[in-house]
Amino acid sequence: MNPQTEDPEKDIILPAINGTTSILNSALSHPTIKRIVITSSVVGIMDGPALMVGDSTTTYTPQTRRSPLPTAPWGGPAEAYFNSKALSLNATDEFLATQSPHFTIVNIMPGFVIGRSELITKSEDILKSTNAVPLAAVLGVKGDKKPAMITHIDDVARIHVAALDTAKVPGNRGFLLQSGDGGKIVFDDALEVAKEKFADAVEEGILPMGGTTGDAYQIVDSRETDEVFGGLKSYKEAVESVLGQFVELKRAELAKA
């Protein structure tokens, strides 16, 4: 996603749709392909407010679809990204309905992905990613950005690979990757993780604490995911992963200062 785009349709919407359909159409020419796994998203089936604020009235399942589908104007980059996922998912549905491919498709639908990132080498860069969500409270930030569905990055990676197994994983369906906490995430649990697992970093002031994020709630039916792939990691486990990386990087930076 380009956070600076002035043309979200050109930079976000069309690449998402065309990238998906191009891969699917190309695969029609390769009879040895058995399974295609697509990185979709929970925002393919729910809009931004439902993700960021919560929704206590709707039950979201892998079969849920946004209706009506989003149309221009696309809004800012984040909203355009959300809309692109819904439109890409719709394009996949249409492909299956019209092409009857020889292969099956699995859509993996994570929420906000949380966990250690091997691409990040500076502590400040963690705050530019979705990992900023659990870090906010332990760094003293009082905010209200609280996506209601979290997925540990380890589960995202694990399930993408496992979904390739056509013998064990049914195809032509989606799987919601909701953390093992159920539908309600208490984001300030990050403070508890910091005290229990990184007490020395709290004492040193690396994790100043004192912030708050609150909680969010939505009803997500991810039972089939648990049945097929096993239980997913909890929000607290994701927080521990993020805080561990932040503390490591911050200590290394302070040692060089």
C-alpha cells in the first residue's frame, strides 16, 4: 500500500484486482497446478469501521461479503486498501463461478498482523507497522486505534503453507485467522505482558508504560479454521513477540549512543 498515493484507483484498487485475476487466469494454462492460496484479509468481508471500532451485532464468517461492494471515490490509502481486498475477493468468487478451474483456491483472511518482523532493523520502524497497536500502551500513548481482529504473524505464515495441502485442507473457501482470544481483544493486556515478561525493560524506562488503548469487540466465526489448522496463538503471545524485538533493538541502539 502506497501511503502517499494521489490516485488510489491506479495505485491500489486496480493492482489488487488485476494482480489476483492475472494469476488465476494464467494458472488455467498449467494443468499441474492443484491449489492457489491467496492472501486476502478480514477487510475483504467487513468495512473499516467494523474492524477499527468493532461490531457487536453482526456475525462475520468466511462466507460473509460486503454488500454493496465499494465504489469510487475510494477515500484515503487505508480505506482504498480495505476496498481493494473486498473487490479482489469478489473477483475470485466470479472467477470460480465462471471458469470452473481445474485447481482449487483458498483465501487466507487475517486481521491486523502482529509479531516480530525480520525486515525491521530500527526500533522506531516498529511503530510504522501494525505492531504499533500493542506497543502504544507500553510506550505511554493514550489512543483509540484498536483493530478488533488480531492475528499472530506465526499463524499467518504457518497457515499459508498448510493450506497448500489439498488432501487435508478443503478448497474453494476462505479461512478467518482470528487470534485464540475469541472475539474480544483487550489491548491494554500489553501492559500486563510488559510487567510479566519484560520487567527489567520497564525498570530501565525502555517501556515507560502508562498508556491505554482500550478494547474492541466483534463476532467472528472462525471455528472451521481451528478445526482444520488447530488453535491460533493469543494476543498476549503476539505482544510478547513484538515487545521482545522492540526491547532488543532499543537496547542495541542505546548501547551505540
